[in-house]
Amino acid sequence: MAGTLSKSISCTCYEVGHTWDKSCVNSTIQLFYDCFKYSLKLYTPLYAASAVLSGKRLEYFKKKFIRDVLQSSLFLGSSGGFMIFCFCVCRKLFGCFNILSVGFLPGIISAYCAILIERKSRRGALAVYMLNQAMETCFNMLKSSGYARDLPFGEVFLFAGSLSITMYLFRSNNLPDGIIKDILQKVLGEKKLNKSVKNNEDVTYIKTSCELAGKAFLAGYSLQASFNLLTTISRLYKHPSQLIKTLISKANFCSGAFLGSLVAIFKLTEKALSKFQSLSAPAKSAIAGAISGFAMLFQRSSYIAIYLTSKTMESLYMSGIKKGMFPYFKHFDSLLYALTTGLMFHAALVQPLYLRPTYFKFLIRLTNTKFAGVNRFKMDPFGLDSSKIDRMVAAGTFKFGI
């Protein structure tokens, strides 16, 4: 690692980064335009669907919808423009590229500038999302270097442990408001079940738990089926017969089984543990959460496991702030987003094979294929085999997925 830090390459920013145009200014403007244009296509249906599902009224679409779409699109567009601008500035300041100035430093600076454009209410969610991506990328790097290795069913154990902590916080009223708390309150049907527990109606409790598990199964099935339809919609126009195949995909049922069994196991285990008076309610929920976490065997996903882990870490920290155990940093979410995005930009440029493929392909689409034109052969002197992905593309073993 020390050898890598001492190495540098003397290429220009045009030769390495914005290979589509020699001008740094033109490249910045072009990339901003491409990212902004793609962002409009991304956020318009996303915000519309979110508003409808959350029950927002027509007033929102009249007063806030366009503003929200434009603001988020400006944030993502600026991310691309600032990124190439800072990339060029770092090259001019240092006179060359080193392993930090080629991706990490411009990534941090540009990400921090861009996130300040986005609404404050979304900064925390974006920071957690990028932390999730960065954690997986770092693990892949460590695994490649021999400092880490895959644990059989590791994602299942990680998910079960995180769910156990989350349920403890939830039952002890220390889980901060947010998407995780909203999902738990809705999926677990707290109002109905609390009434059953209070009246000690075992049969009613079990019946209601099964109903909730059935609803969770349908929710999991519907979400996965909707995602599959969205990703295959272009092919469905040419091959309508694929619709049935998409709807009865095994992945849909696995997703439903995962959510349905998770709810059923958690509620029934928690009910069984209610007989043990020596255990506190949060402790019972923690045990039930750990056991029900193994429902992920139906749909093993490192992404879901890491996401819940990052949200659990956030919840623990926020709970600690509330109790005075941890300091509060005013712009912590923005700093976390900048740091993790800097790491991801470094990986995307220098070590792209460690990225989640879907994220790398998202960068290609976001930049209108411009990111695919980065000259990674020039970065091979760092000793990280940066051009391997380009050789794989040339050999037909990897596709950018435009």
C-alpha cells in the first residue's frame, strides 16, 4: 500500500478522465447536462410514485412536486459537473495524479458541494445509501487483498444481528423516526396485536399474526414483481408473452416468503417468549428479531443486510446522542456522504471491479456513457490492475449495460 501511495502518473486530465473533449470547461458543462437530463427522467416518475403511495394530495403536485424534482436533479447533475471540475483542478494543483488526487480527493470535495444543493431531509438517506455501497466496496477490496474472506451465510447472520438490535431499540422506544420505524409499525400491526396481548387472546393473536404475515408476503411479492416489470418493460413491448414469466418468477415468491416468514416467526416467537416474565419486552423482541432474521435464507441479499446494518448503526448513534453519550455534529450527514462518495469515485475510476455491478452501470447511464470512456490503462502504474474491466469488455466477458 505504501508503494501505491508514492506512485504518480503525469498524464493530463484529458488523457485520463474527460477523453471525449480536451476542454475542461466544456467537459464540465457537458457532464452536468447529461447527468441533469438523466436525473429528470429518474426523479420524475420516482417522486410521482412516492407521492401517490404515501397519500399526498393534489396540493403537493401543484406546489412542491416540480420543485423537488428540479432540486434533486440539480443535485445529481451538479455531482457530475463538480466531479470532473474538481478532477481537473486537482490535476493542475498537484501537477500530476497520485492515488488520492485521481479520485478520492475530487470525489470528497465535489460530493460535499453537491449535497448542499439537495434538500436537508434527503441528505441523511443519501448518506446511508452511499455508506451501504462503500461498506460493500471496502469489503470487496479487503477480500481481494486477503484481509477478509467470505463467511458462509454471512449476510444472513449480519441481517439477523442487525434486526435483533433494531427490534430492541424499537421496543424500548429508542428507535429514531424514519423509514425503518415506519415499516416496522406498519408491517407488525402494533395496534391490533397490542390489544390481543393485553387481553391475553392467544387465538386472536395467532390469527392476526398470520394475517400480517400474509400481507407481508403479498407486499414482498408485489415489490419484487414490480421491480422485475420495470427492468424488463422494454422487452415486454417486443415479447408480451414474457409478462407471465416475469410475474411467476421464482424471485417474486422468494421475496414474499422472506417478508412473510420474517413477520410470522417474529410475532410467534415474541408471543412464546411472553411466558418468561423475567425477560423485559425489549429483550424478548431482540431474541425474536435474531431468530426471525434467518428468514433471509429465502432471499439471501448482502445489499439488504448491509443496508439494515448501516441503518442500525445510525439508530444506535442517534440514540446515543439523545442520551448524551455521543456528540452531535451539525453537518455529519453531509460529511459522511462526501467521504463515502469520495471512496466510491476512487473505486469507480481506479478499481471498478470492486463496485456492485448495478452501481457501476448506473454511473454509465447517468453520464450518457461518458464514464465508460475513462482511460484506465493510464492508471495501471498504480499497480491496482485498473484496466482489467476494459480488457473484460473487449473480450466480451463484461458489458456496461447501457
